[in-house]
Amino acid sequence: MCLPVLPPAGAAPGAAGMGPVLLLALPLVLGLSRAAPPDHEVTFLPGLRKQPSFRHFSGYLCAGPGKRLHYWFVEAQSNPQSSPLVLWLNGGPGCSSMEGFLKEHGPFLVQPDGVTLKYNDYAWNKVANVLYLESPAGVGFSYSDDKKYATNDTEVAHNNYLALKDFLRLFPEYCKNDLYLTGESYGGIYIPTLAEWVMQDPSLNLKGIAVGNGLSSYEINDNSLVYFAYYHGLLGTELWKDLQAFCCSQEKCNFHDNSNLNCTLKMEEMIQIVEESGLNIYNLYAPCDGGVPGGLRYEGDYLITHDLGNSFIRMPMRFSWRQNLFRMPVARNKVRMDPPCTNSTDISVYLNAPEVRKALHIPAEAPEWQVCSFEVNRGYKRLYMQMNDQYLKLLGATKYRILVYNGDVDMACNFLGDEWFVDSLCQKVQVARRPWLYTEKGENQIGGFVKEFTNIAFLTIKGAGHMVPTDRPLAAFTMFSRFIKNEPY
């Protein structure tokens, strides 16, 4: 029976009340050096020429009654007992953290054939124990017994907290290790809201959070994207002049929810260029897998759609064709959602192979793996428009370190917006904005720029898009390692 563990006394953070929750305290078995569940250990992973020297585990965590979240946990490649524990969440909402594992910073990277894995020279488990969690239920191999997948920000934060507690019940040897919560994209919502729960639990040794290309504020993300697009040469002088004329007054622009009809019409032109013309929204300078869109795309029996850009969700005409798609009964069970300009064929082929599912202890009742869940995304209720309160609560505790990092050619959650967001928190500047360096082939290179405040830093990774470790693996590993080890950037 899947039952949740007890949260910290009096804890009930969130924008919407949780209501009464059935809680059951599950004892932690302390004092065991290697108490990991043997039936979760992955003893042979298909696709590798040689099995790893470190241990890794795959199975399910309880995130509430009947909610079973799939996890894949890799121990640090050296000294796992004393290395930090890092939780990783991809975004969406509704996208799988297996993307982070197999295509970004996990120890094994899936190859284009969908069969072979290669070792990652810049795996984040070289310096930490990393827990990749597929959340919420309905994403990837995660599921709930009742097959109901409508959820919201508050419920997901609580469920992720319960899953983390269940992980430490199964792996009590990591209870006292330093804990970091990390994620990207809609992880900009997942991670700070989860941190609200974790920081109230004295049994968890939270040290900090890191958010990559995160959604921190819809308004700031929208407003900054227009500037990003113009100054990257996407909009043209005439459109820029019209946007300024219709959307701005008294030297302040509102591209987010402006009631001026002319502004709305010009914003539609801007959106058409940035998000729907065939540019890769996740990396402006990368090609678009699948080419320039020519209408609805089919792959086998599946209609492929995209709904993972987080911008301009309030504009009534923005997703009108998607809303019509939701109401098409013939499409309802035949829609697959991939992030635009990406190709998930390799990772989908690998994870759905029967021998891989068996190796990862995936039961027959678990769904077919997809990179993003159309059903979860469609039924997801976004409760937060910005993360200021969550960040200020963490900063107010004065004991957590925060890293906000951005690839500087991403347009889904652009660097300028996150820089504005961090500035809006009004923290004391400790180190002025400057280049940060990393070493490649024996030479120092500029990795990007960093600005440091008391307990929070904003950092860019030069030439990286939305999935920073995919585009700049060495720079991303250097950044992560320095954050985890509390070294200067």
C-alpha cells in the first residue's frame, strides 16, 4: 500500500490550501551504512559496453496514496557516503527527468540509435549523489492507481516532498548528507515550492537550490523576451517601433497583459516570429529538429503538438488552436507532446525497450514512456505567477545558497528575464557582474558572466540554450561542481 510519510509539524505552505491529508509516520532506520533496497539496484543496464563501478538504483517512491513516482538514483562516483545528495527535476509541466538523466548530465548518455549508451565525461554524479525523479504522477514511468492526473503547483510540491521523504526511508544512509534541490525550466516553479516544504523539516539537511533556465515570473519572462528578440535581430525596426508605440508609456513597457488591442496584434506578430516560425525556441542558434513547421505533424498514429513555451499564457488567442485540439475526441488518446524543435526518438526507443524496462524494474502497469505527458500538461493548474515570496523566504533564513543560471541563447526562459528577476529580490551585491572562467584543453575560457549577492548568484553560460549541460557540458559541470563545493565561480 502506498501511503505518505509525515511532513514537518504545522507545515502547509502554498498558494492554495491542501486540506486534510492522510498521514502515516514511517520510521527511518538509522545507523545503517548500506541500507539501499537490493530489489531496486540496477545490476545490468542494456546499452553499456561495460557496467559502471558505482551503484545505481531504479524503482518507485510513494508520493501520497496511490501515487507512484519513478526514480533513478546514481551514487557519486567516489565517496558517496560523504558526498551531497542532489535532487533533479525537469520541467514542462509534465516532462520527464529522464531527459536530464540520459541527455543532459547523467552518467550515461543515450546515442542516436536508441540502443547504445556512452559514459558522460561531465556527469554530475562525479561530485554528488543524484536522484532523478519523474514528477508528477503521469509523467514518464510514474503513475497513480486511479489514473487521474489533473494536478497543480501546490499538490506537486507536497507530493515531491513526500517522495523525497520516502527515498530517505529507503536510503537512510543519506539522511544526514547535505541536500540540494535542482531543476530546470518549469523546475523554476517546482524547486522553490518544494524548498518551502523541505526547509521546514529539521530532519533534512537542506543547503541550497539551483535553478537552470527557470520560469521565475511570467510577467518578467514575457517582457524580457521582447527585448531579447529585438536585440538578437529577430524583429526588425518597424515592428520594434510599433511595439514601443502601442505597448509602452512613460518609459515602461507592458508586453505581458496589455489591454491595448494594437499592442496585442503586434505581440501576435512577435510571437509568430519567435515561437512559430521555425526558430529553435530552446537554442536560437541551433537547428530545428523536424525543420520549419508546415502545420500539424504526424508521426505514425500520433499527432505531435507542442505546449512547453511558458510565455504569454494569458493572451486569449495565444493557444486557441491547442484548445480546439483538446476537444477533438479522435485525438485525445493519440496525441504526443514533444518540446518544439527537439527529437525524443532516441530516448523513447531506449526506455521503452522491454529489456530496459526490466532492468529498471518498471512494472507492466506503468505507462509507455514519453518525454512529456500531454494529459498531465493539459490538466495542470498553474497557481503561481511569480516566485518572489519563495525566494525571499529562503533568503530570509540566511543559511541557504541559491544559484540561478541560464544558457544565454534560450528563448523559452531567457537569461535577461531571470537576471531581472534576481535583481528584483533586492539583495546586497557582494561581487559585481564579471566573467567567470573554466579550463578547456589546458586554456582558460570565458564560461559566461556571474553576479553574486548575499546567498544568491545569477550566472550565464555563454552559447548554451535551455538544456545547458547538453550544449556546454564542461562549462555546466564546472559551474555545478563549484556550486556544490561552495567554491568561487
